[in-house]
Amino acid sequence: MGYTHYFSNNGKTDQKKYDLVLKDIRKIIKANSEILANGMGDIGTKPTTTTRIAFNGIDGDSHETFLLPNEVSKLRDFDFCKTAAKPYDKVVVACLAVLHTADIGFSCSSDGSREECAEGVELAETILGRKFKNIGEA
């Protein structure tokens, strides 16, 4: 299947708490906009952050779209994002670390080792100024 990150929710996610998580995720995306594009990875585009969260790497550094809806009701029970460990991978991991740590019913894991995911977790910690669990960590 390739280098992939997985995330699921238990269906009990609260919209108000989810909105706070999305706010943090938007900060991470904004701070890394130079390596991100829209969901298709098109050159000269920006990530989508208003109607939903959707981003990819740019052009040859793109792989699969990282996507989160703004509404809890539109969340899927299980989702994944293959990044092929391209530069935008650290942003995907940072976003998932926020989801995973928020205690809102998300569980996140990865094909990558703890060490391979560490850069993304550190990115989230640097931008948001607090500690996060590594994805896959209980």
C-alpha cells in the first residue's frame, strides 16, 4: 500500500471541540504554505482551509490529498493519506498529531516508525507551543 497514515473517529466527535482542532490545523498549514498546494498539488495554488481542509505537496512533491471536512457529520469512520514520505508528509503528521492528541475520538497510526513521524510531531509542537502524542501512541 505504500507509506500511509491512517485516521479514524469513533463517531462521537463534538463539533465545538473539532472546530478548535481545525483552528490549530489551519495554523500548521499556514506556517508551512511554502511546501503546500491545493488537494491536487497544482503549482501556484494554496491549500483549502475554509470550506474544508485539503492540501497536498506541490507538483512532483505531491502524492495524495490530505482531507478533513469542516463538519463532524461529514467525517468518515476511517480514512488515510499516502504521502510517499514526500516533503508535505511532515505537515500531514503534524495535523494527525493534533487530531490524535485532542481526545475528541480520533485514533491515528502510520506505516512510518515513531522516528519517521517525529519531525511532524515536532512541527506541531513548535507551531502550537504544546506537546503532542506521536501518531499511533496511546
